[in-house]
Amino acid sequence: MVGILVLTALAVIFIPMIFSGSEHDRDTYLAEIPKGPGFGQGRRVSVIDLQAEMRARERESAARMPLDKIDQTDYTDQSGQILDQNGLPIGWSLQVASFRDQDNAVKLRASIRLLGHGSYVLRSLTNEGLFFQVLVGPSLDRNALLKVGQQLSAEMDLSVQIVRYRVEDDSNQVGG
């Protein structure tokens, strides 16, 4: 009984010391809370003042961001993994179909996924109306994606076209 009490007392003393880490380790987890708006305590603040402060902070933050170069370079003749003018990797997708009906696009996407290929649907508004594009990818290796396109053409009788993948298009993606 005494042995159990001694072991329990030792565990209560030493286990927290083992798992709490050093003071330096604890200090590294402390977050620095940003300074609040420049309004004094007890002073009434209007919504207009807060909105003005937020706009000023947005402008200040945007001024610190690097500007992206608009890259219209045609990278289709280059192979392997390449970087654009902003130092970002160039991605490619296969456009396999375009439908006016969203359900048809989603069904084709599901069929392609059953074959083991990543695919997605993008909403695309053209002069002729709203279309739903079914795409396979994205991939950084254009040549590997072309091989996938040849395989899909043979298996599903699809006419594929390779297009540049752009992250900014993801906002038009149909869920799922």
C-alpha cells in the first residue's frame, strides 16, 4: 500500500514536468495579438469609423503584397515542369466535354472518376450561354496528361483538348 502511494506521488510530481516541456518551448507557442484599432477606451466608436479603419488596414496590407505579373505566355511547346513569370508552376487540364446541362457534366465526371482519374466541372459563361465543362486533372506534367487523354479517348470515345489550368477558375467549380 505504501509503495502504491509513493509511486502515485512520484507520478504526480514528475509526469507534468516531463510533458510540459521547457519554458522556452512554452514561450514559442504564445501568439502575438495584433494591435487593436486606434480608439481610446471609453470612447464611443461609430460603424463609419470602424469601416474607415478597416479600409485603411486593407490598403496598407495590399501595399505590402507583391504584384503578380499577368502571364499570357504560350507554354504549350515546353515539356516537363515549368514555372511562369511569377515563379508559379504551370498546370494543365484536359477538357473532355462541355454540356449545357449540369447533370450530364456531373455524370461524366463521375464516370471518369470511376476510371481512377481526378476530374472536375467548371461553370463557363460564354456568348452562347452557360456551359459546364468537364475537365481531367490538373497536372504539372503536360506529357503525362496527354497520355491520360489518349487513354480516355480510347476507353470513352471522347475528344480531348489540353488547356492551361488556372487556380482563379476554381471559384467556378461545381461542387462534388
